[in-house]
Amino acid sequence: MAIIGPEVLEAVDADTPPDGLVYDVSTRATNGRLAFVDMPQRSITMFTQDHVNSRRVVFLHNGSREPDEAVYLKAGTRALYSDQVFVVINVKLLVNVYGAPVMTLSCYGTV
């Protein structure tokens, strides 16, 4: 499990509070899924920047040996979904010195 916090994913709009900045999953991950920390059994397809800021969104890997993964998101405001940004969360599955899997997350977006 890897938490998606604002250090990984952050959208800012001067006219919109964080709970108005919405991310929609446009392409789901093959080897994992997004969920809320308090409901890890349920996959999510939408969340807000407020969820990210409060560290409530996680990526749960399914345990496969595939080392890399990506989740594709559309980001926009609740009021104006035509101003969308496309975001990719890259997930890398690494092995630490003890042989245990470790996930790292990185993100990039385009306007």
C-alpha cells in the first residue's frame, strides 16, 4: 500500500478549494487499484485534492511480480470540467535490502 499525498499529486486553482478539484480515473491500473485508507476493500474512480491533502487515497498493489504500473487520471473542477488536466501516477515496485517489495510513486501531468 502506498499513500498518495500532496507530495506526489497536487493541483491548485486560485478560484477553487481543494474539495472542488476532482480527479477521475480514466484508465485503471492492471496490477492494483486506488482506494480510500478507511475503506481499502472498495476501489474508487473519483477523489478530490482534499482527499489527497488529508492522505486518504492509497494505491493497493495486487501482489503480482509486474514491476511498473500506471494510473491515468483526468483532473478538473466540479464547476468546469472542460478545463481538464491529464495526470499519470507511475508506480514502481522495487525490492528493499530485506527482499520485501516497496512501492514508489511519481506523477506528471499535461494541460
